[in-house]
Amino acid sequence: MSKPEVDWDACEGCSTCEELCPEVFKVMDNGKAHVIGPDKCNTCNCQEAANMCPDQAIKFVD
Ligand code: SF4
């Protein structure tokens, strides 16, 4: 199953992904979204988070 990754060079820390998928993404002290639950992606709507990310910073890897 593919898992989400965040490109920190692109992420602006807007928290949109965290609001949509709080089990998967969390914006940390460095102002970037971290993937805290890569295997939780099937219980939320990570594709929506990727679509809504203003920086297209969320990718999916196998
Ligand atoms: S939605 Fe995109 S820019 Fe916003 S915190 Fe998440 S990864 Fe970063």
C-alpha cells in the first residue's frame, strides 16, 4: 500500500492536512507537517489532504 510523504522543501505548515487527517499528519515545531501515522491512511482521507495541500507537498510512495 502506498504511504504519504511530505516534501519539507515545499510544505508551508498550513495544517490543512492535519485538519483533514489528524491520525496521519501533524505539524511540528519546525513548521512542517510530519507523517505520524503512515499506516493510518486507509482510515482517513489522505488523498483529499494531498489534493487540498496548497503546495502539492504530499506525495504517495510504495
Ligand atoms: S497541507 Fe501541505 S503545506 Fe499544509 S501543512 Fe500539510 S503538507 Fe504542509
